[in-house]
Amino acid sequence: MEIYKDLSNPATKEFEKLLNSQLSKIEIEEGKIIEGKINKITDKFVFLFIEGLKSEPVLDINELKSMGLGEKIKLGETISVLLEKIEDKNGEVIVSANKAQKIKGWDKLVEAYEKKEPVMGKITSKCKGGCIVEHIETGSLMFLPGSQISDKPLKDISHLMNEPQKFALIKLDRVRGNACCSRREIISFSKKEDKAKIIEKYKVGDIIKNAEVKGYSSFGCFFNVNGELDVLVHLQEISYSRVNHPDEVFNIGEKHDLKVISVDKEKLQVGCSVKQLSPDPFEHIENYELNKIYKVKVVKIMDFGAFCELEPGLTTLLHSSELSWNKKNISAKKMFKINDIINCVITEIDKEKRRVAISHKLTLENPFEVFEKKFPIGTVVQGEVVSKNDYSLFVKVEDLEIDTFCHCNDLTYSNNGEQELNKYKKGDKIKVKVLEIKVSDQKIRVGLRQTQADPFDWFKEKKVKQTITVKIISTDNKGLIVRPEGCEMDLPIKKSNIAINTADTRSSRFTGGERIDCAIAELDIKKRKVVLSIKLLEEIEKKEALKKYGAEDSGKNLPFSSLSEDLKKKDKKKK
């Protein structure tokens, strides 16, 4: 940049050349940060000397102090400033130390961000969504989100305020000049470094003593080692036996020895095994025999059964269905406790699937076989009602710990078995007959009605269209309920079977206790079906009367009662 180029005095041409040559060596450009030397200090202002400028820039001394530059306010000290105007309208140079500091600070933040280096700062205040962090070196302000304060939730951060500490730059907005930082990343990185040093101590094959069970997952169990490292034992490395979930084998707080089977220094993970501390028992599983009784140790009790140990490392499930012959839903907690030695029979060995199935009930006498021997089919026994559902009674016979069932249809010979079921309650003593025994299915069916005479046998000597005398038990809109004389069974006569004429089918014509005649309309002994009809009896009598006294059409339009009276009068005249 050339100045004084219009000097008219020839005597100064030599000075012009000298001055322009010096200025050309110095970069004087608006918007640039330059260094200025303090050459004068007053109560309010600081004057700078900047080579290449025709006047001295002036700075407010209080501004410098607020920026933390109070120690630099000495003659001869240099201060960085932003050259805003080389010459304003008043001919003065305009510079700013504050803006220079901010620009320098931003440049340092950009450099740290690009190099992925931490910066020193301090939390100065809280704001919406986080905190404000001041860059210690330059005073630049950064935003610290609440999620980035720590690697774990903090209710109080007062101990972190105004404390110099490292922050990681995670985002920069170059347009707006905003910076976002994280304290959490610094903590996580530090922990990774510490964890890496810890993992260096372990190698494949090492034995870890007294690792503590800390938690479960669907894929394995987590152990804490010496309070410094968490390791995973995968589900497949827990036991040589099948394990569905770690809680089947381990309890929180228990301590176990582990064997290191993998070390991943990149992922900072150590894999361990419990089962590899002992030889594989399935290698000599052929030493065990099917259907032979063995003593096993109860090591864990669950809602669905108990885990039992045949030998160290060989654990199998004793399912609740194999605990008892007769108690289907019994809990293993009611039968056993941890460390109990019990007898079990091996029912299955699958070396490929690494499965061993055992049963406790097979070591006990089958009560269903005992029942079959003691009470064969057809035996009448004394029993006690122990429970019932909507369709059956459950009856306990003598002292045997099994329940037989009696269906409601086997309670009575009538068709109201469900009504009959309501008559019985728990504790009732009844005699029942053994009808069916299925040992394999563990089912025994008994009947109550089979201990009594079958009222339907009364119809074995009867025939269709035969006339019988019945007693009316009750009447309703549907018809009559009657009981044949000499029979203990009530039967219906439908309204449609009461009379030939529709007008005479009213059940109200009859009263309870009345004795009437009717005919058997249908009879099937095998299906236990019988239909009674007054109408049929009238038709039979009408047919016989017409056959005896005249043509069928002679009185077909007359009521049956009128025809009977006319026939009686005609018979008297003949006499």
C-alpha cells in the first residue's frame, strides 16, 4: 500500500520512496489480527504503537482488565488486536482487543476440534438444556448439553462449577461461531484407558478366583472381578447341561471361579467359562444306564421343577411333572430343599443333544397300578368327595393318594345329571363302582348310578303301543311329567301327545297326583329312549271301536268322547 504519493514537494521524494518501501514489507489489512506494543498508559486508555500505521490506536483500559489482560498493561508489552479500520472519518485507527481474543479463541477451538484434542475449560453457569463452559485460554464460550455432563445421572453439579477440567469438542457451527462440548466423552475415554490397562493383565487360560455374580441377561451371566472388571459368561459356557436362563444355575451375589477363554483388546472384553473348569461329563455319559435309580443332589429349585446334579458339572432338570404320580401341579419347594439327596430314575440320554432326563416318581410305587390290583373294574368301593367342577365329582378311595372322577352323567339314570351334581359337596361319603382304569393316562372313572338298580329295566318287558298306567307328577306349558306305576323314573309327555284334538291338548286339564292311561309310542332299550303318548292311546281305542261298531267314517268328525258315549248307548239297545 502506498501513501503520500501526491506529495508535491520534490524535496520529500526521497522520503516517500523510503516510507513506501518500509510499508510494503508490513501486511496492514483491515480484518486482520495484528500485534501492537504499549507505548503509553493513562488512567483510562492504553496507546499502542503498530508499525506501518500513521496514528496510534487507543484501547479502553477497563476493557483490557475485563478480558483478563490486566497483567499485560505495561509499557513495552504487546497486545493482539483486530484492525477494524485503518482510518475512519476522523482519521483515527480503530482496533479491538476483545474481538481479536474471540477470533483467536475460535481458531484454537477449530484446531483442537480438527485434531480431536481436548480443551481446558470451566463450567461458569447453568442454562436451558445444559451449562455454559468458558475456554480458559481464550475466554470463548461453549455449550455443554445436560446429557454430556457425566456418564451417569447427577442430581447436583455444584462441585463441578468453576473447576478447571478437560472437555471434548463434539460439534462446531462455523457460520454462527457456536461450539458444543462434552465432559462425558472425557470420562468415558479415561475409563477406557483404565480398562485397557486392566485387560492387559488377563490372557486366555487364566483362572479367575471368586468372581461375583452381578446380573443376568437372556444370553449369559455377568460377573465382577475384583471390583475392577465385568466379564461375561455366555449361556453355552455355564454348564455342560442345557441351561435356558442363567438364574437356573446362579444367584445374585454368589461367587464362582472362572476360566478366561477370550480377550478382545479392541472391544475391551474378556470372555469366561464356568464349565471348562471341569472335564466334560458327557464324554463318559455311557457309564449311566436307563431306567436305573441314581442318587442326585438338588442344587436349585424353580417353579417348574428342580435342577439336580448327577455329578459335578452334570446338572439336569427334574420337571414338576416327574415329581409325583397324582399331584400334577405340586411345587418342588414343598417336596425338597437345596442340597437334598434324592432318588431319581434316568429316563433318557441323548449324547448329541447333551440331554439327560430324570424322574423321581418312577422310584415310587405307581398308585394307579396298586388301585387296579386292589379294585378291578366292577368293584363297588366307599369314597369321599374331595372336589368338583362343572361336570364331574372327584372322589378319593380309601387311603390311596389318587382321585377318581365321576361324570355327572354317571350320577343318575335321569337326564338331569348337572342338577344332580349340585346335591354333592366336599366331604360327602358315597359308594361308587369302578368303571374304567387307564394306568398309562393316570385316569380312573367311577359311577354312582351303577351301584343302583336301573329304573329303565322296567321297560325291558314292555312293547310299543302297549298301554300303561302313570301318575302325574307335575304339569307345565310344555306338557306333563309322569311316573309309570312300579317304575322309579319320571318321563315327559309332550303337549303334542296329550290329545287328538288340538283344543284338548291343554295340560291344565290334568292335576298332580292323577292316575291316567297312556301308550308307549317309542321304545329303544339300547339308547335308553322311551316316548309316552295319550294321543296314541286314543287313536288305538278309536280304531278298535270303529272296527267293532262300524265304518271308520261314521263318526270321524265327532269328538272321541261323544263317539264313546254313542257306542255305549248302541250296545245297551242290542242287549
